[in-house]
Amino acid sequence: MPQDTLPFSAQDSLVAIMIAVSMSDANVRTSELLSIHSIVEQLPVFANYDVDRIKLVAGITADLFEQEDGLDAMFALVREQLPDRLFETAYALACDVGAADNKLNQDELRMLEEIRYELDIDRLHAAAIERGARARHATL
């Protein structure tokens, strides 16, 4: 990781999780990128976050995806930087990005499952978070 990317903050970790969901199907959609940008601009957890870092974190995440054990490295970095109390927040943001285009394919579902596992999200809590994301992204 280049020196200008350090330190990787808790907020960067949240962005990396969102980017990972978007990249999981190898088809990063505009709706997903807009969702990430909107989340970063609106949520209090991103107060004082430099939105220009989104591109930097996306590059780091993409680089990790290219490596053999890159996903494991990304999750290790996230767990190291993100307080446990924000693990459910990370999962909620991941669900929102996944739901941004109103469809979840198998790759995105597998990534969400991996996030649940890596961040030790209780299955009942995960179901509630997922239902909330579906409700927020429902269309007429």
C-alpha cells in the first residue's frame, strides 16, 4: 500500500466495504457509485471525511481484489481499523449499496454473506438490516 494512503481510517474501512459490494459482480454500476457518494455526504459517521478519498479507497480495494488473498487482507484491514460497534453499520451500508440498483445478483449476495461472516454479524440482526435496505430502496 503506498504511503499516501496511510493511515487507513475507520471511515475508509466503511467505504472499502461499500466498494467491495459494488465490485463483487465485476460490474460497478453508476447507481451503486452514486449511492456510495450520497452515503458519504449525508451520514454522520462520515462527518469531516474527505470525499476525495473515495477514489483512493476504491483503487486500494480494486488492487486487493486482484491479489490471491486480497479479500482476506481487506477484511483484516477493516477489522483492524473499524471499531466493533460499527460492524453492523458497515453491513447496513453494504446492503444499501447492494440494493441501490434494485437487484442483488449471486456475487453480491455472496459478498454480503462474507461480510456477515467476517464482521460476525448476528443472523437475526443481519435479516433486520437487509429488510431495512429493501424497504428504503423499494420502487413503485
